[in-house]
Amino acid sequence: MAPTTVVGSSSQLSPHPNVLLLVPLPLVASRPPTPPPSAGRSYHHGITPTPTHPALSKPNRKKGARSQSCCTRAHPPPHSSLRSVRSKQGTQPARVPMPALAAAAAAWALRAAVWACLAASAMLVAEAAYMGLASLVAAVALWRRPGRRYRWEPMPGGVGGDVEAGPAAAAEFPMVLVQIPMYNEREVYKLSISAACALTWPPDRIIIQVLDDSTDPIIKELVELECLDWASKKINIKYEVRNNRKGYKAGALKKGMEHIYAQQCDFVAIFDADFQPESDFLLKTIPFLVHNPKIALIQTRWEFVNYDVCLMTRIQKMSLDYHFKVEQESGSFVHSFFGFNGTAGVWRVSAINQSGGWKDRTTVEDMDLAVRASLNGWEFLYVGDIRVKSELPSTFQAYRHQQHRWTCGAANLFRKMAWEIITNKHSCMGAVLYTHCHYMYECHKKSWVSPSDALLDSVRECHVHAPHACCSKWFARDCACK
């Protein structure tokens, strides 16, 4: 029976006062209120299904059948997209949204960066401890001083090197070139030129070369007049300028080595414009190079004359003292690599030419040359007892420019030479590659050889073969590596 309702009073709709007139209404007008969602059920995306009227739907009495009026199964929340949902095809993983993937990738990248930083910190601590121990042993072990580890004999004429002994004794002195690169050095150009001209050495066996890249014409004129003044005192001094500043300091040093008189020199000492060597500098450093043909560089220590100007100069002094006393002292003590500091050092000219000369591809031309010379098998020696006066940057702008040049230049040099360093025979990884290649050759050459014998032979006899050539000949089995 359809639902009915009262539509009016009996006095208005029926002539009989005791009879009520019932009129049927449409079924759509009758709808029970929506019940509240159950606390024990959850619905997709928070949508509450609308129940149907009991009179309009018949319950499904089949066993195992589900009711189609509402959802009776608990569903995962909308944000849990990593769980699987059941469908007619089976259980399939839901698609992971892109923000979740980005967050997971960022978390893994951050975790990897943290572990990389921890590993780098551990390496730095281990390196600092090792260098500190080596420096301590070098300071305590008197028998390991440079004068005892390497042959050192005074120059002819006694301990001081009597340069006035005569032409015969002066002929035994090697030719030395002293380079002074400068750029707009108004305050210190006189001090550096006078200190270089006062070096104790036979006048006919030394050449002072001033490489002036100044852009101020007044400063260039002053520097040239200073050189002419010393030339009038019978000092063999050369004043060299360039039309451009290509390569900066490296370009100036390279241009200076191209002169005929520079190519006739055996050794070259380099001093920046703010460095003032002592008069006996060459008498103490050149004997190491004369009596030890494997040494390519003699590096001396810097002594700072303005370290007490401000707090920044004091901090710089502490940092550079650690660099010289720990890093370079330990590197020289254990026959390891340490870089050239760009000044206050003496190079063997043949080592520079064999290593490719000065290159201006980075802003650390001194380290670039030192790395290439080390890869060619040359040795370096640090002598901390010899000190050269210098000045520290006293302004923040100059200090920032210097640190930016050193840091970015070293990183750029590593990017350019990383593969060459790894594959070089004089590096640790390169030695492993070459030793393995030589062992393969020895196995082919002989009937049988033990790994230890092959390793000792490769180290003792220094048989160097290109890896690709040696391996190709080993596979060909028709010729021997030479």
C-alpha cells in the first residue's frame, strides 16, 4: 500500500464531518533521514553511501553474496597509496604519486651526503694525525735532516762560498736565473729587486730577470729606472715587459724562460715582488740540486714580517705555519708529494722543460708544474731552516681574492688531471695497474713466476709498459714487450 497523508480538514474537503480524505503522494517525496556513519567502518574518500528505502530494495539472501546497498568492508585511507588494493584481476600495487618519489629520493640523497661527509671528515682526521706524527718524527730525528738525507757540500771557496776566489773557482758555480714577476707593485718593488741583486753568487754566473706586467705607466717607469740603476752597478739584470697579460703570472714566467740567456741557465729561483731572500739563499739551496740529480725543487719556508698587523694576519700566520711545518715537512720527510708554493723556491730548468713548462690553464700554475714534475718521477725537498721574508694580505679583499684563486685553481687542476694522476706509474693506483700489466707480461715471458717475484721485479727493475700495448702483445702471443 502506498503511503498517504492528510491534506486538509474534514470541513473543507468532505461533506461528511467525521470522514477524513486521504490522498496518495508520490514515492519520491518520502525519504528517510541519512543515518550517521558507523564508527567501525570507513568509506572511500570519506563519501557516505546513501541507503535505499526498505520498501524499494529486496535483501540478497544468497549465501556468500555481498550487499550492494553500501560498502561493508574497511578500506585504506586515501593517503596510503603504497598498499595494495583488491580488484577483480587480483591484488595490484597502487601507483605511487610523484611527490612521494621525490621525497624518498631526497631522503636517500641526504643520507648519502651525510655519510660522504663523515667519511671525508674521518679521512681528514687520519691525514692530519699522520702528517703530525711524521712532522714530529722529522723534528726529533736529527739524522733525518735534509743535510743528512741528501748530499750537501758547500760551493767552492769554503763554507760561505768565496765568490771572489778567482775565475777557476767561479766557473764551478752553475748558471742561476732569478725571476721576479710583479704587477703594479709600487710599495715593494725596490725591496725585492735590491734583495735579489744582493744575493751572494759570482756576478757572471747569475742573471736577475724582472718580469713587469704592470698596467700603470708610472709604476713601469719606476721599476725600469730601478733596474737601470742596478745595471749601472755592474749587476746582470734584465727588465722584461709584454704587450699583453695573457696567462698572468704563468704567462710571464713562460715568456721569461723563452729568452736565450734564460735557456743557458741550469737553475731558476723565483721570488714574488713582496719576498726578500737573504744574501746566502743560493749558497744554501743550490748545493742540494748540484749533488742530487733527482731533485727538481727546493722549497723554503716563508717568514712573515707583518703578521701582527691585525687578527686576520695572525690567523693567516697560524694556517700557513701549519702548512709549512706539518704538511710540507711531512711530505718531504716521507718522500711524498707536496706542491710548490709559487715563490721562495729553486727549480731545475731541465725538470721544468721535461714537465712541459709553465701552463696558464689554471690559476695555480705552481701546483700544476709540481704535479706534472712529480708524475715524471722528480723529487722535491723542503728545507725549513731557510726562511724568506714576505708579507701577508692585510685587507679582507686581498685575502678573499687570494683564497679564491688558491681554492678554485686547485679544484680546476684536479678536474683536468684526475685521470692522468690515477693512471700514472708514479701514483699509487697507477703503480698497481702497471705492476699488474708487468706481471701479465712476466707470466707470458717465463714458464712460471710467482706474484711476489713479479712485483719485486717490477719495483726493482722499473719495467714500464703501456697497459694497452702490453696487454695486446700478451694476447697476441707473438712478440715480447720491450
